[in-house]
Amino acid sequence: MEPLDLELEEGALELPSEPMQLNMGPSHPAMHGTVRIVLELSGETIEKADVQIGYLHRGFEKMCERGTWSQVFPYVDRCNYVSPMLNNVGYALACEKMLGITVPERCQYYRVILGEIARIVDHMVCNAAVSMELGAFTPFLYLTRARELLFDILEEETGARVTHSFGRVGGMANAPTADFKVALRAVMPRVVAAVEECGKLLIKNRIFIDRVSGVGAMSKEDALALGWTGPTLRACGVAYDVRKSNPYLVYDRFDFDVPVGTTGDTFDRFMVRMEEIRQSVRIIDQAIDQMPDDGPINVDDPRIILPPKQEVYTTIEGTIQHFKIVMEGIKIPAGEVYSYTEAGNGELGFYLVSDGSGTPWRVRIRPPCFAVVQGLSQLVTGRMIPDVIPTFGSMNMIGGECDH
């Protein structure tokens, strides 16, 4: 008896089914804030990803337009609460560009050093979170411990560990402490050692490589089309860094490299941040050597800088100066300006409009996270559910910055 021919056409035994919908977030540990991703799945393969932001919306720009120019600093702190000092510096430079002033050289070095410390912290937090979410808890602890060492420096200088509000239009709130350089020279080798130790634990680890290599890749053409900047763009092979392309403060006096990747995947984003930490250490070492040990930290203009407290309490001129700046605000000339710097996640821009009063008429922020998150749907479509975790983590989405 001849066997029956049971061959069926391809797909004949498949039952018709609808794609399954799955919510990731907005309250999920892997979302790094409050982001909702509505996934359409075929099995565990992502067919469509609808990325929804706005759950942390705080009305940053409108709050800035309700107070004086100086009262904006606490708000920019909370846009990126991982590296707020870089936001402080970026906003101060935008205001100073409108005023047509340049802060003293000592202040410029001080801003560079504090900003690079914040950049190191930002990159360490991002890479530590990516590691932990993939099960590597030890690197998370090592990098977090190193971050605390840098927080000690920031607390000593500014009085706060996280949100400093230390920047000022025309300078900084205070001059560097007497032990600033000594403390930095003592801490930086320990920070570098922690980063190198994490590299040894992860970069040749087969599990880590399998989870991040080739995952979430982005071409340089697509990255540029989306407006990407910062480590995510450099991981795609584009060597754009505002500190090199359009130097501000004293960045043109330092010797440092701009690390770039080749494939733009999660592994490249991780490695770019690791190398940028080393480059920031190089910048800090040079800045410590070049920074003057004495000299003014603020511009010498009573219309911009608050007087010393002793003068406020003992002289009528100091009292009037203090009252005018606090109650009416710094009078920035009417006009508009766009100023941009290199923040932890890329180009941080401030578009300011002044009507000549002590209150901003318009404050518009260009946060790097907003453009970067635009590409998340493209990165995870066609991948598996577990790939969302390292991909999104390597983008380093900061909720306050994205939902400004």
C-alpha cells in the first residue's frame, strides 16, 4: 500500500491570529523614568513599537518664564538630574551670550572641571544601569561607589550632592574650595580604577557581548536624520562633539579625543561612554594644572552679580544692589539667542528671548534625549522583547529632559 502524501502548503496548519499587545511601562524599572512602550508582538518578536512619552511632563519652559533669569537655575538642574552641573553651565553661557560678557578665566576652568565631573557621573550611571539590567550587579556596585566619590567632591564645592543650583549668570555661586585640586587628584585614580575593573568584567564576558553586540544598531544616516547627538551619534561613527566642533569656555586648550563606534549598536554606545569617561579624566587633569590658584570667579558688574553678604548687611549700596537683582532680576538686553554646549547625552541648546526686563520672555530648551528617544521604535522593531532592555538603557533617556 502506498503511503499517503500528507504534504501541505506552507502555512496551511497555521491558525489565524492577531498580534498580541504588551505594555512596557510607564512604571517599570527598565524604563528609566516614565515612558510607555506599546508593543505589538508575533510570539516574542516585536512587529511594532509605539513609544509614548509625556508622563513626567513638568512644564519646564513655562515655569522659567514666571521668575527672574537667575531663578531658572533650579529648573535646569532638574531637567537632567544625573548631570545637572552641565545644564547649569549651558544655561549660564546662554544668558552671558545675550549680555555680551565673558566670565574670568578661573571661572571658565572651574566650570569645565565641574562639568566634566558631571559627565563622568552621567556616563557611569548609564553604563551601570545597563549592566545591572542584564544581570551584572557587581559592575553596578563598582561604578556607583566611584560615583559617590565624585559626589563627595561636588557636595564639598556646591553644598549639594545631586541638584546643585550652583551656576550663576556671570560666574558661579562660590569660588573653588582650598582643597579642590588636592581632593580631585586623590579621587580621580580611584574612579579610573573602578571603570577599568568594570571593563575587565564585562567587555570580554560572553553573556554580556551576546546581549548587546548587534542589538539596537542604527546607521549614521538615520541617526543624523533623527537629530541624534552625543554618545549615541558618535557610536554610529559620526565624530561630532560640540567641545571640538565649536569650542566654548577653554576647551580649545585641552588635548582630548572624540571616541567613535562603527556599527551604532548597544555595545558601541556602551564602549563610547567608557572611553569618554577616560577622556574626561584627561581634560580634568589638564584643567587642574592650568587653572589659576587665585583671581576673580565672577564678572565685576554690580548689575549682574550679587554683592557679598557683609556689604548687604552693612552698606546701603550693597542692600540696594541685592534688592534690585533679587526682586527685579538681571536686566538682559532685548533680543534672542541660541547657545549650545555638549551635555551628557549630546547637544544641549537654549533658545532665549528677552524683552529687556528681568524675567525671560521665552525659554526654549533643546534637550538631547528628546531626539534620541525618537529612534527607539526603529531600534527595537524586529527584535525580541529582552532586547528592549539593553537598547533603551544604552540610550540613557532622562525623564526630566525628555519630558521637559
